[in-house]
Amino acid sequence: MKLLCVIDSLGSGGAQRQLVEMGIAFKKNNYEVNFLVYQDIPFYEDRLKAANIPVTKIVERNYFKRVVRMYTFMRNNDFNIVISFLETPSFIAELSTFPTKKWKLIVGERSATPKIYKSPKLLFYRLFHLRADYIVANSHQNINILKKVNPFIPAKKYKVIYNSFDFEKWNNEGLHANENKIGLPLTIAVAASIYPVKNLESLIIALSMLDKKEKEMIKINWYGKGNNEDNQYFVECLALIKKHKVEENIQFWGETKNVIAAMKQADFVGLFSLYEGLPNAICEGMAIGKPILAPSISDLPIIINEENGVLFNPNSVEEISNALKYIITLPKQKIKEMGMNSRKKALFYFDKKKIIQQYIDLF
């Protein structure tokens, strides 16, 4: 069976990482896998090259010409199944089914953004989901939004499949390599690009609400693209950090291919987003046995509770600050137990073999 995976790029985002890993897994299951992208961002391209998966790049700045070239490519090849991730790639894949559909189409929704309700463009894109055989989201929240904006799609077309992780690669060895150092300052690893939805400014204000002694007890290491002067949001956040004198509490490291190693050195894995689908960083933190500090959004309340983490309202700086205050009071043994519970939950929800089988069942 010949598969085509369609996405905007092979950049460092969570959707890109998931589709690349899925493509490699499909290849190992004896499917013929191809990738189609329209931006030349090769962050994960070496992973596909190592798996002997061909990548076709249609880099065309003119949107209309790009659509035509991608349409032509998809229709001129004998693919059995097309899997698309993200809004624009999925829209182009759906357009390419006209006038007659030559393949089975699975479109992947990856963000439960409330902007869908108010954006004519995003609403328009979702109308074309009628051309898909399945719409797969990585959260129930995302499916609920889609049902509201396009009530014409049969319920049987909607599927929730969580993110997948390779637990054979991420075995138990070294998961708690830092257990003897758990103490103060308590370290939190955040893996997220720096833009407004990630809610950095609320975190900064929440840190400023800690007293002097509490500030000395906490350190945040933020990994992700956007830590440069070209990002106006980041520049504004740096000014806010300086204004509130929390320079010692948060450090920015840029994007890294080895975010797991960074997470292993932390006591908690955190996220502060206003909305998400199912964030890779949180799933990865759970997979390596870390307690979680996260917003109560999307499906996170399903996979995180007091046994393995702390949830808060991301729109409340008071709740974020109180969550920070709470975790620095936790005993070492409690932090260790929360991490072990995270690992157990991850094994139940995110096992790669189980997730890939769910896609194969759709095929």
C-alpha cells in the first residue's frame, strides 16, 4: 500500500515530529511511504532520509501555483492513502480530491484553537472535511469544535487518536537519573515555541508574584524557537522580565533536537498555553517519568490529575503563581511518585504500537 504524508514542512513543530515518526513506523510496517511539503525547513528531514523515505518539496511562494502543483503531484501518482496534518495542507489535500477522489483521505486536526469559531478562513477550510474519509484529532476537545463548525459530517468519520511515543526507545533506564538532586531550586523544563498562545507573559507575571525566598526556589528552562530579536513578542517579554526582575528565574535555550535530554535534567515538565490540541511536550514529559505542570485545557485533565501533576487556569496569573508556590513545597518522594505515575499513564495512553495500529485499522 502506497502512503503519502502531507504537511507544510519538516520543521521542529509537534505536528511535524508526530507525522515524521508515524511515517517511519508505517515504513517499518511494510507500507511504501512518501512525504510532500511546501516549505524547505529540514529540521526532521534527516530522520526520513535515514529511513529511506522520499520527500518531495514544492516550494512555491504563489499560493495558487502551489495548490496547482501539489494537486498535480497528488493526482499523478498512484497513492492508496493520503494523510495530511494541519489546516492548509489538509485543505490542499481535500481540494485535490476533485473532481473524483482517487485515494482514501485522512486529515489530521492538531490544535483545538477557539479561533476556528471566528475566522472565515478557518471555517471555510473545515467545510472541505466532507471530502475526507476520516478526520483524526489528537484531542476530544478538537472534535467537539469541529462538530459545531461543520454539523454535516457524519459522527463515524471523527476519530480521536492520541500522540504516539516509542517506549522501547524511551525505556526506564535513566528516567529518574536526577532523583538524588531533586531539591531547590526546583527546575521546570518548557518545550514550546515563543509566541502569544504559549502565554509566556502570564508566566512572567506569575513569577513576579512570588516572594524573594520563593523566587530563589524555582528555575524555568524554556526550549523552543523564537528567542531572537526578530520576534517582537519575545522582545516584549524580555522587557517584562526585566521590569519584574525575574531574570534569574527563566532562561531561554532555543530549539533543540534533544529536548528529551533537557527534560530528563528537570524536576517538572511544564506548559502554560492558552489552548492546545494534545501537546507533544507534555506527553513526552509523562513518557520519561516527569511530574507535569500544565494548563487545564483540551484533554489534559483526562491524562493529568493530582497523581501525576498540577493543573491551573492559564487565564489566571494567580492560579499559575499558586501552582508554582505549591510545587516548591512538595517533598522529594512525592515528586518521584508523581513522575512514576506519569510514566504509567503515558504507557496506557501513548504507546506507539497501539497508536500506529489504530491508524492501520483505519487503512
